[in-house]
Amino acid sequence: MTVWPQNIARKAVVALTPYSARGGATGALHLDANECPWAPPPLGRTEGFNRYPAQQPEDLRRRLAGLYGVGPNQIMMGRGAD
């Protein structure tokens, strides 16, 4: 049996080089990561508001898994086209 996604994707798609998202970067501004350079509104906690959230937030996955009666490994989060 062929491993998914190879059994549903075209060969040209499977042959593509996977996108490597920026991870764990430090510094104030990463325009190449499509992040907002402006300060967030004053809501109390402000650090990290210009960064994307975790790719697979474990706490949210556990809570959704409990809500839907499945295992956390059956929940995949998405946050856009990344």
C-alpha cells in the first residue's frame, strides 16, 4: 500500500520541494515571514503579537480532541496557506 499523500497527489506535486517555514527566529522584525511590523493595540500582554501562533498548538488539539471524542493525533490545525 502506498503511503498517503502519495496515493492521492499527482507525481509532480509529490516531487515538489516542501516549504520550510521560519521557526524559532529571534529579533524584532521578520518581514520575509509575513509578520506585522506595527505595535499591537494596548491590550495588556503585548509580546509575540506580531508573530504567527504555534503550528500545532498542543493544548488546543487536546481540547478539540476531547470535544469531538477523538485522539489529539487525529486533529490537525491550519492557519492559512503555509
